[in-house]
Amino acid sequence: MFDYHDFTQVFGSDPFVDRSQATEAEGLRKGLDGALFIDRVLKALGITRSFMRGLYYLDKHQFNRSLEFISHPSLIPDFSDDIIIVLALNATATPNADYALVLTYFTTVQPVVKSSRALDLLLTAMARTSVSQALGYSRTYSGPTRKLLFGKLISAVLGADGSKADAASAAELVSAVLDADEEQWFEQYLTHGDGKALKKARDTIVMRKLVTGRYQEAVAERGVSSQWGGVLEGVKNGLGGRV
């Protein structure tokens, strides 16, 4: 297990500054009562050498390596919003948008996300990986923020590019166990909110109504794609024309 107190584990035998720089820094420390002023600032801020090394690897775009240092449970989650943003944006640039790093960082550190951009990117990462995780996270908020995050969850899932993984996420969303408020927000977002413009909005509403047993409401829907014609006709016949 990584020991952040162990200098060798933290800095290894291949330091990220050359020997002349290290020698100069040590010489300057001796003339300043044992500590550079940057050392004093970092100490006052509670920022450790280990965390600084993690930030160094982030700057070098060595994201996997940086995670070994910035996500240690003993470290204060400084710059957490910035780290989430960087890791999430990097994920979108990878094949099939692998969000493993940003979700690992968040799950390990459990930071309080403050900026709307970081929150949006984090929820998108969750939604496209695990709808249940994203739904659970949205429920940690209350009031308008929770409603807003729920809408972003729907948008993230239905606005994806249509891969098999995205289709699985859409199916998970449609069959999710929602409370009364979420059920109302679901339909509102896709019929009157920003989600109305999503290509799959009407189809998603129909699927949700079928999954939740609201068959008469489902067959009464208009504007759905032709692929649902046979399904809805079968449901209508099963209801014996009671629509």
C-alpha cells in the first residue's frame, strides 16, 4: 500500500527535477532556516509533496500515474473541481469515452463538488457509466439543484452517440425505479423542458409508460417513431380497444 510518508515511494529514484535543481533548492533552504518560503506556503495550505507530485503528473498528461498520488485518502482534496474537469475532458478524448479515472478519483476522494461545470461533467460521466450511480448522486442534493441534475442525467444518456453501451444506459434509465417527484420531472423534461428537443424524447416517454404499466397512456402518445407502431398496436389490441 502506498505510504505517503516514505520519500522513496513518493519521489522514487527518478526525480522530476534534475540534480542541480535539487542541490540548489537544498542550499537555499539552509540559508532560510531550513525551509523555502514556497515550502512554508504549501505547509500552511496543507499541501503535501505527494499531492504536488500528483499535480505534476497531471500537468504532464500522465493521468493514470497522477491518480496514484492525488486520490490517496489521507490527502486533502484540493483543486478537486479542476481535477474532475481535467479527467472528465480527457475521458471524452479516449475511444468509447472511458470515464474510469474521473469516477475512481471521485469515489476515492469523495470531494464536495462546487462548480457547475465540474458537477455537469461528473454527472455525465456517471450517467454514461452507471445510471443508478448518477441517480443516487443526484439524490444527495435537494430542491431545484436535484431537479436540474436529474434533467442533466436524462440529457447525458439520451444525447449520447448511440453505441451499445449507450443503448444499455438508455434501457437502464427507462427501467429505473423513480420516486413520485422524479417520475413527474422525467415526463416534464422530455415534453416541455430542454429534453423536448432530444431525438429520442417521445420514444423514451412511450417506453417509460410501457415499463411502468401505463399502457393506455402509452398507446395515446403521438409523434413516436414508426418502429413503435406494431408494439403499440399490439398493446392496444391487448387492451381490447379500451383507449
